[in-house]
Amino acid sequence: MYLKEILLQNVGPLKLLDVEPSFNPDGNPKPLIIVGQNGTGKTIVLSYIVDALMEFSKTAFVDMVLPGPGVQTPYFKVTGSTMQRSDSGCSIGLLRFGSNEKNAYYVDKTGNLSAEEFKVFLEGRFSPVTSWPVDKIHKNIHADKELIESVFNNSAICYFPASRHEHPHWLNQDSITNISIYSSLKPKYQGQLKKPLVVESSVNENKQWLLDIILDSRVDVIRNPDGSYSAPGMFASHTENTQSLNNINRLLTSVLGNNRAWLTVGPRNSGLYRLCISQENGIVLPSLDHLSSGQSILFNLFVTIIRYAERNNLSKSWSLNEIEGIVIVDEIDAHLHSDLQYQVLPMLIKLFPKVQFIMTSHAPLFLLGMEREFG
């Protein structure tokens, strides 16, 4: 499922935005990059896309937005007059997402506005949205629950806000927060996705998953009664699981700028860290926490995409070009040195041709790098 159309009118500083994202002849989505000065509405555009996805997800999963006191199904994005352009008494947001022959629609309307005024848009492009209360706030979706459940279970659907961060190794994290770590040992419950749409920090969840990746790439050798050795039942999937680790190492070497480095496991009595980064002559970095802030944010962003995509299908981590989804990133260039903006980031995006990347940016070098990589 991909974003196919977005129409915003009188939203924040935007008078009118009407965009149909582009696709390649093979049907794969082209990256969509929104560029503009501060205060021109880039993040507001993303907020409508994320809010639509959040509203869709709530039809199939109970753990997406937790209710607060007196609120049964809270909105991710506030609505009302605060979202309107200052010189207008109304606003409208209309979005269409498509998956093969099925579509999902979102509408967010404020102020005094009649659906009749948008008849030309509604009938031709957003046909299930036929009416709304003229003088009331209105937010609604039209989406098939089975479609949403399938898409969110089998794809990477995530939003990385500008506030994303990863803690440095020198920070005592217990002094500021208690973090619930992802574990493959935790049971899966029906109606729970366990893949938060909004991802501000993911290193702790990724660490456990990366340990699982390394574990699956190993072969358990046992000694038989006759003194011989064997690895029963392991070789059938060993090649594919090794490819998962190879893909992770490909991300890591790109971010580090060191094609001889790889992710490995240190001895269990090594102290604070188990995952480390090594090369031929020994350990390069004692842990993933020792990556710089920019390196960590970039590495964990793409690791999260893989982790989300393969939750119900391990083969997605074997073949990155088969991962589908929508990945929304605000200020994609934040925290990144010029080399990472220009060379590494566009190259990593290109590894996921079936993912629709929707991003905002202030960095001319990143745009030049995207043009260099994609044409």
C-alpha cells in the first residue's frame, strides 16, 4: 500500500497542496522529498500522512494509540481551528492510499465547509468521501480492515520524527528512563501489532533483534554417539539466515565507511556490551552504542525498516528489494555529515526499491546525492 494522492487546503501555512506521488514503470514508488524554508509547512504535510496511517491502523490493532483518561480512541494529530491557515475559516485534508485494486481514504475537515464545494475532487478522486457536517470538525477514514491488517503486518510502516535520537554510550540511561526492550521470546497476541508507527529511538529494540539475526546465522554442531559431528536440520535455512546478517553488515559498513567491519558477538563475560563491531585485527567498536549519534540514527533507521518488514516473513530480511512499506522521515539529513548525506543515505534508500520514502530535507547535498543515485 502506497500514498497515491494528498490534497491539503488552508492547512497551517499552506494555501493549497495537491500532489500525486510518482511511480516507476515497474510500479515501484519513487522517493518523495519535500523541500522548503522553515515555517513553510513541510512537517505539517507529513503529519497528515502519519495521522491517516495511524487512523487506519486503529481499525485492526489495539496497541497503536493508547487511550488516555476519558478518551477511548485518541487522535494522533490534533484537529480543529489550530490547524487552519490564519486567513481562512476552514481547512481540508484528503488522502488516498492504494494497494492493487483496493484503496483507503482519509478526510480531516475543520470550519464551515460544504462537501458540495469539493464535489469535483470527491467524485473523481476521493469517491467514498461523499459528505461531512458543514459546520463541525470531521475526521473519518474509509478502509478495509483486512487490507489494513495485512499491510501493517507484512510491511514496514513507520515514521521517524525530527525528534529521533539514540543515546550515546557514556549516558547512564537508567537515570532518565526505563526502556522496554523488544524480545523475540515475548508472545504475539492477536490484535496487537507491536510495531509502533512513531519511532523516536529504536536501538534497544534493534539490539535484541540483531542478536537473533546472529543466532540464526550460526549452525549448532552436535557430537554423535559414534564420535562424528553433525548439524541436523540447520543447513536448509543457513544460507538465507546468513544473508540476513550480510544485509545488516552491508548497512553497517556503509554507515561506518569501513568495508572490512562486521557485527559480531563478544564473550558473555565481556562486561556491559554483547554486540560489538570487529574487523580482521580485532574489535573496532565495543558496542553499537559507540557509534556516533549520526551513525547510530542512520543505521538504526534502516535496521528498523528490516525488523518491521520481516516480523511475519523472515524472507524479507534475506532480500531487501522485496520489502514493501511507507517510511516517513522528517528532516532526513539531521545529524548527518556531508558524506553521509550525499553518498551513503541515497545509496541505502536505493536498497529498498519497494518502500515509499516520504521525507523532508534542508540539505542541498542530500538532494544532489539523490539526483546522482536516482537520476
